[in-house]
Amino acid sequence: MDFKDKVVLITGASSGIGQRLAIDLAARGATVVGCGRSLERLQETANELKRYSSSSTVHVCDVSSPQQVKETVEKVVSQFGKIDILINNAGFGLYQSFADIPLDAIESMVRTNFLGAVYCAKEVLPSMIARRSGHIINISSVAGKIGTPYMAAYCSTKFALIGLSESLYHELRPHGIHVSVICPGPVRTKMHLLFDRMTLGAPEFLILKTEDVSRVVIRMIEKERFQAIIPSWLAAVCFFKALAPNLFRVVSYHLLRSPLLQKIRRTP
Ligand SMILES: NC(=O)c1ccc[n+]([C@@H]2O[C@H](COP(=O)([O-])OP(=O)(O)OC[C@H]3O[C@@H](n4cnc5c(N)ncnc54)[C@H](OP(=O)(O)O)[C@@H]3O)[C@@H](O)[C@H]2O)c1
């Protein structure tokens, strides 16, 4: 697919998956606008983007603020005339028991991980609908497929993103707009620290690299594919859950209560 005339807005482009995607899409000729909360943190992405595409740029935008999202989308549309692809990637997670996690932390996660994607999608849609063209990609997680202890708030936001994506897929397809959702397992990024305790310091080959996620997202855009779960061994686990949800729940309950996991969980 030729990305040369494409304008891509990526949230959470200052590090990890979003940064990799921004650079890889700019390298394929797209005009990329990457956003995040701090210009300082976005600077490294900006420098990399300029190596491939002089038109690509970064914007400060906190996706949990509908006003900032509105202003950012207006700026991008007035500067480039359109947004072809929106990648809702900004997000964070916390690993804490539901009883202990403060309400404001849950609210902040919902506002960033879920409502941030809602605000962005609602702002880009009118111009996509008018042009009868566009693609919205939501970065969910395997945590949006399988509920895991001590991650109730994070899992809730990621489950919600899958529901949003599925509904929008049906609603927007008649308007010529594609919707995709990707559910990666653990990826080596800053946020990976959250998953490190989930995966018991799993061997390196089980942890995805940002390049792996970026490659699959780009393929999903090219092939207009709705959903991807990566890596494939976790796709198989999700398939087993879909096939036999009750059996899966019983098996996973016992696995998650194994003495080794319990010991790790008690470590703050
Ligand atoms: N790492 C994993 O194992 C994994 C697995 C599955 C899914 N994911 C998902 O992948 C996405 C990217 O995560 P990552 O692993 O790349 O983590 P990361 O390296 O911590 O990057 C998170 C990005 O989100 C941005 N961000 C956070 N809050 C924001 C807000 N309110 N407004 C705008 N930007 C915000 C951060 O930038 P600023 O701090 O500068 O705002 C940063 O650029 C997340 O949605 C995450 O849930 C990650």
C-alpha cells in the first residue's frame, strides 16, 4: 500500500508502540502527526520523523481532555486538509488490587485508555464521513480478551475498546470507513513493567518487540483486517477461551492461584 498521500494521527507517540508506529509509517512515506502530553518527551519522535518525512510533526495533546483533542484534530485538518488514519494508542496500566486502587486512578485510566479513543474517533469522524474514507485503529490488548487479577481497571478499558471497535466496524463500514483493533500480549516498552510480574519474567522470546506490533498494525491497514491477536500462542489461548469459556475460567483460576504466582503477587 502506498502511504505517500496518507495523513496519520497517532496518539501516545512519544514512546513504545506509538513511537515505533510513527517512525515506521513516516518511513513508508506517510505524513505522521504524533501526539502525547509532553513536548519534551515527543522530541525524540520528532527528530526521527524528520529523517523520513519533512511534513511529519508532533503535537502536545492529552487525550483525556476532549477540548485538547478537538483543538489538535482541528489543527491537523487545517494544516494537512484531512486525517486518513487515526491510531488510538495512548494508554497506561496499573497493577494493583481492585480493593486498593484509588478511584481517581481508575477514572484516569478510563479517560485515557477508553474515552481518549472515543474523543479522537468522534473528532475525526465528520471529515472521514464527508470524504467517505478513513481507517481507525484501536490498540487494545490481550488484557481486553482475558480478565486478569490485579488489572481490573486496565482490563475493563481494553475490553471496552474491543466493544467500541466491533460496534463501529458495523456502523462505519457503510460510510467507507474501516475499523481495526489489535490485541498484543506483553510488549517490551516502559509499560511492560506492569506485565513483567504477570509473565513471571518470561523468556525474551515470549515478549513482543514494538517492531512486531508495528508490522502487524501496518499489515492490518493494508489488508483492511478487523482484528489481530499477537503473538499466535496468545491468540490460541483466546481461541480456547472463546471455545470453552467455563472450562477456561476454571483452568485459569487454578493456574493463577498457583503458589509461585501468589508469592510474586504479594511482592509490592
Ligand atoms: N507494553 C505492553 O505490554 C502492551 C501490551 C498490550 C497493549 N499495550 C497498549 O499499547 C499502548 C501503548 O503502550 P506502550 O506499551 O507503548 O507504553 P508506553 O511506552 O508507556 O507509551 C505510552 C504512550 O501513551 C502516551 N500517553 C499516556 N497517557 C496519555 C494521555 N493522557 N494523552 C496522550 N498520550 C498519553 C505516553 O506519552 P506521554 O506520557 O508523553 O503523554 C506514551 O507515548 C497502550 O494503549 C497500551 O495499553 C501495551
